[in-house]
Amino acid sequence: AARILSARSSFEVLQLEPGSSLDVKQVRTAYRKLALRVHPDKQNDSASDAFRFAFARLESSKEALETMLAQDMESCKQIHKVLSADVHTRAGAAQLLGADPGPVLTDAGIADLEKASRAQLKQLEKMSQVCPEYDQAVAACHEAVATLKRQCAPEALPRYEALLKEGLSATRTLGARDLRWPRPIVMMKPESSCFSMPQGKARLALLCGPTAALSTQKLAETSARLGVRPKACALTWCMEATEASSSSAVCIGLEPAAAEPPLKRARTTGGPEGTVRVRHILFRHPQLRQVDPMARREGAARNVLEAESNALKLLQVLLKDPNQFIKSCK
């Protein structure tokens, strides 16, 4: 199911190799073979959703290929060749356009590449209305030309093409090669999920990056140790995921709604006559020589991360021995 859902084209869904004898019989044979594996009725309940989506895509891919073959068999084979080409490498781009994989240094060579690309697009025009991946195939032809036009020394070419296969740590970048067509990396499609929460108190963890690799047991131990302190839980999870330069975590505490506390009764009687109630007033005098022990002092932390880390360590000390509070304040 995962392979079908991650496939880049209808041909890849049905595991059809480029260059093979492509016809309706071959498409239906491949469909029946895969349908027996991913049919939702033959799977466990826990994985039924994934197989349901995979089976739906398998059916839509079969119908799309049958329509494409009925429209024009040669154009269908050609678009299969284009979608299977590795246009990010010089060898794959040259094979698609029928050109020399060597560096292109003249205007005449660039004109020949663009002419070959237009010829490819001319052969694909009949698929524009029936092929779901037509725009992807058009982008692949343009990308093949861009790959061959890019200047790169022969000794640096293997290293450059190896870097194209490396993933990016951020999705908001300028000039990132693997975020360009014909391979969209980020699919910005909103999704929603519904969970049934257990009775009583619970914790909801939203993890991103390295924190997502933390085990459920580790998350539960941290939450139980820190109690009703969600911010401390999230900070601890980020501290434990130290293999990356950045990580994100959110901890949400959930508990049943309790009855509203009774409203405080308004004070109707004051103190003795001539008295004044004073609260939260800080007295300062220019002649005060003694340092106020209750005044806020400058922190020793160099940044927010260090301050939060120190606060988390102090919290763990106080949880073990609350009597250390006065000593820690001094």
C-alpha cells in the first residue's frame, strides 16, 4: 500500500516498466495481480484506511491507462518513457532527448536541445486531456533541457548529482533543486483526524522532527514525572532529541471539565476604624543602602535556551526535594 501511495505516476502504480509491450491486456493483468494484495477486505482493521486509499488509486490508475491506450498507444508509450526518465542527471536527460551527455557550450547546441524538447512535447499533445500526469511530463522535458544546459566539470559531476538525492532540512528555500518540477516534494494538503481520548486526565503530544522518534514509553515517563507541567514536558522532549540542530514539541494537558468554583464573597466589613489594607507595594528610597533581598536580580544565562535548561534542572531538583526551594532562591 505504501508503494502505491508514494508512486509518481499511474505507470509506476501498476509496476509497468518502460520499453515493455504496453497494451490493455498487460494493464489489466497487472491490476488483478495488485488488487489481490491491497484489497481492503483482505486486510486488518488497523490498516484498512491505507489499503482503501491504495486500492482507490490502483483503480483510478487502471482506468486512466486504459483511456490513454484507447486514445493513442504510441503517445502513451512515449509519455511512459518521459515520466520514467531521470531528468535530474545528465545521462538521463541526454537519453530522453537523444543528445550528447557532454557539456553544451554553444548556442547551436542549446538550440538543438530545445528543438528535441519541442519534438517530445509534440508527441505528447494527444495525452493532454486523458493523462493525469501530463503536466508532470511536460515539466520533465523542460527539466531535461535545464540539466544539460547547466555547466559542470566532469570531475565534479558525480558529487553534484549525488547531492541531488539528498533531502533538505527545510521546505522554504530558494533555488532548491529537489523542490522543482517534475517531482513535487511537499504536498500542502490539509488533513484532519479524530481521536477518542481516554477517561480522566491525558496528555497530547505534537512532535515534529527528531522528537517524533521518541518512544511512547519515554514520553509517558516524562509526563508522569513532571505532572501537570506541559511546558516542562515539551522542553524535556526537545532536550532529549539532541541529534539535530532543531526540534519541536508541544504538550497539551487534557482533563475532564470540573464544576465551576463558587464565587468569592465580597468583603462587606472592613478592619478597625482608621486602618488601611496595603498589598503589593514596593517601597524605595534613595537613601536605602541595604540591598533588597526580594528584588529581581539579573540572570546569569546567556540566552533563552540556557535559561530554560537551567529552569528545567531546578524543577527536577525541587520535585525530588521541595525543601531545596529556599536554598535555590538564595
